[in-house]
Amino acid sequence: MATGRRAVYSWDMDRLAAQNTAASPHGRLYPPIEPFDRRRLDRGDGHVIYVEQCGNPAGIPVIVLHGGPGGGCSPVMRRFFDPARWRIVLFDQRGCGLSTPQAEVAANTTAHLLGDIDAIVAALGLGPAVLFGGSWGATLAVAYAQARPEAVRALVLRGVFLGRQSELDWFYQGGAGRFWPELWARFAAPIPAAERGDMIAAYHRRLFSGDREVETRAALGWTAWENALAAMDNPCPGVPPPAYARAFARLECHYFANRCFLDEGQLLRDRHRIAHLPAVIVQGRYDMVCPPQSAWELACGWDAAELRLVPASGHALTEPRIAAELVRATDELAAL
């Protein structure tokens, strides 16, 4: 699921990162850096993908996979890596961020995104890369590694989401709402009682109504629900720009209405394809968006993976303990 889906949305992620100055014995986030390369890849079907590279051009390649779908990248995502040792590749997935066209769902499926990663690897001449992804980014990282294990050297995952119906039901059919009844009531309020048996479908009808005002209003409600549950202390209660909310909500709802374009249970079923790959799985103990059960199931029996359950932490990429553990993981991989 999202960025930080929920990491926290990219529009406000840098403000939250500025608050994260403690991190861990391994230090805080690395200082802000600027890309040494920015480019746009024409992928056909009208889609043009924004790609950037930061850090050391001769460093260890890492591909950062943002959440959502539809969350987009943020400059703070560059800061989880030692720029002297890593070649940091970020890109905005189809329909969001600086990729165009904005909020477009045609020719936008998981298979298309895997093809985009292949195109980026080819265009940049990357060797086997580390995949770094949280929430939906973790979903995409696992899916890509299973499809192209030879192109991956390791994974760093956060807030694991495996694209299963049970996970969607948890967040969109009232599971999380039992802990946040007042916020769930606000999310459900625009939907007539007769439609609440499938909240994803109900929101989908509004997000794709063809009426821009209706779509934007639904998008703001959709993003507000996720935004409020992103971090334990709810540090990001603000309202995102309407254009951002519309792209995020339309893309995410499109993917979730289509079960992420994955077979049910596919990522657990095919885990044997990546059993040889090292992985660090960083999971907030109190993650309300993507509860720890999925991370635990993914790690069980995966001898090359290490599950790190982070106390007093939720889902957000920018929560201090989560950020510290992610920096520690990338420092450890770089030292191997």
C-alpha cells in the first residue's frame, strides 16, 4: 500500500523528515542531496516516466519503490542511503508525481510497472540492484524480485503489504476502523449505507464518475483516511493539494479494485523464487495500515530474511524508529 504510504504522503514528507533528527546509533537520515541525473522515459501508451539518480554513479545500485500506488517519490527518500556508497535511483510510477499523464489508469497495472523497472534497469545500465520499498513499494519489490530474481541482489522492505483480500478488508472494510471509529465514520459518511458492503467499489464509482468536483471530494476523503492512520502520533493531519489527492486516490483505488493485478496469495506462493536473496523487513509493531501479520508471514521460512519488528512505531517511513532501522539496514548492506 502507500509511501511512505502511508509513509506519509510525499507532499508533506520533507517536513516530517526535518523532525527526525535522532534516528539511531547508526545516526540520522543522511543530508539532503540533489540528483546528478534526471530523465524522462517514454514507455508508450502515452505514459512518460520520471527517473532520477543521486549519490555515487559508481556505487551500489538501489531502486527506490514508493508507496500508494500513486504516492510518488519525495526528496527525503534519497536520504536513507550513504551517498558515497550508493547509486540511488528513484522514479515516479505511472500516473503520479512527475510522471505523466497525471492520474491515468489506462495501461497502468502491476505488469506495466514491472516492465517500467526493466526499462529503467536497461536505460541506466544497472547490474543487480537492491530494491527498497515500503507498503505498496514492498509489494512491487517482492513482485519484481520474484519475476526477475537475477536482477536483484537484496531487498529492504517496510510496512509489508502483500495485496491480499484480507489486507484490503482490514483497511477498507472496518478492521482498522475499530481502533479509529471516529475517523472511520468520517470516511464512511459520504457513502450510502446500501453501498458500504464494498467501500472500495463505492469510492471507485465516485473517483471515476467523470465529474471533477465529485472525484476530488472523494479523493480528499480517501486520502484523509489513510493519512490519519499513517503514524502512531498522527503527525500529518493536513489536507493534501487536490490534484495530488485525486491522482493518489484514483490510482490506489484502481489497483485495489483489481486486487493489485495479482493472484490471491501470489507473493507468498512464489516466495521460493527469492529464497536465496537476502532481505531486511522493517515493520512497525503498531502499524494500522499494514499490520505485522503480513510481514511475519513473508519472513517465516525465508532463511535469508531478517524481520525487524520496531517497537512503538506505526507505518510511516519518517517515524524516527522506522527511519533509523532503515538507515541501519542500508548501512549494513553497503558494508557487505
